[in-house]
Amino acid sequence: MKKVLLLAMLSLFCLATTVDAQQTRKERRDAKREAARKKRMAARAMEARMDSVAFLKAMDALENGSFVLEADNIMFPNGVIRYVTSSTNYVQVVGKEGILQTAFSNFSYSPGPNGLGGVTVSGSISTPEVSRDEHGNVHYKFNITGIAVSATVSITLTGGTNEASAYISPNFNNNNITMTGHIVPYDESVVFQGTTW
């Protein structure tokens, strides 16, 4: 009888220890999950603050007429999207002067008129208009006219970020393109300009 009682007590002790260990494991797992959740929330909050600062800088640059939209991709009229280098594909406005440049990395067969595999055109900016919609997006529209360019450029800055797209519509043909990227102030931009024509 003593052996049975001793065995029962030993079994009860082992069961209690196992239950306690499982609760401890569960608590550790829950604590890990909570820490990971807090870390994700802190990262999102930091990203939101950085986006907000970038938006304010981009908005200020648009209003001052001194900015560069550094493109990450270009969409052509047929819907084809090409991913490009932002330092050589951009829309630049400084005061009353503007530059539109495309440059593709596969220019080994044709370096293009600008020597970078694309086109670089400059001209005078006229009739710039800035407006905001109910979603917080900023719209900046202007005409650019030069020796090799006559186009309307419509830029949309996404509210709360510095992400933007520029719809470039030449006045004499339907070769419209859309450049998508980020707007940065002119003095913070790092772009390389090809040969202008």
C-alpha cells in the first residue's frame, strides 16, 4: 500500500512539474510574440514618421519649384514597364527650367542621343499649377518647351510619402510615358545628366 501511495505521489509530482513547464513555455512563447509585435509596431511608427518628413520635404520642394522626381520605373504607351536607375531617369525642375531624361542600361547596341541609352531634353517651364485632392495627394502640372521638347507633365505626389508618378504627354505625338519614383529636393538629389539636345 505504501508503494502504491508513494507511486501515486511521485506521479502527481511529475504531472505538476510537467504542467508547470508547459505553462512556462507558453508564457515564454507569448512574451516572444508580444515583443515581436511591439517591435513591428515601433518599426511601422518609425517608417510613418520618416514618410511624413519625406512628404513635407517633397511638398516644400514642389511649392518652391526646385525638385527632382527620381524614377524607379517607366511605363510606355503599350503598357510595358521597364525598371530603371533613378540617378539617370528623372524629371527635374529648378525655377523656370526643366529637364526630362530617360536612360536604359542596355545601351550597348544604341547609346541614344544622350549617350546613356535614352534621351535628355531641357526646356522652359510655364504655367505650373499645384493642387491637393481630398485624399491628401498633391498634383503638380506644368508645360515644358524647348528645342527638342514640348510636353505637358502631370506629377502626382502620394499623400503622406514622397512617392510620386509623372505622366509626360508630348504635344506633337502620342508617345506618353509615366515615370514612377520619389520626389526629393533639388539640392539633395544625386542624378547624372547625359548630353542634352
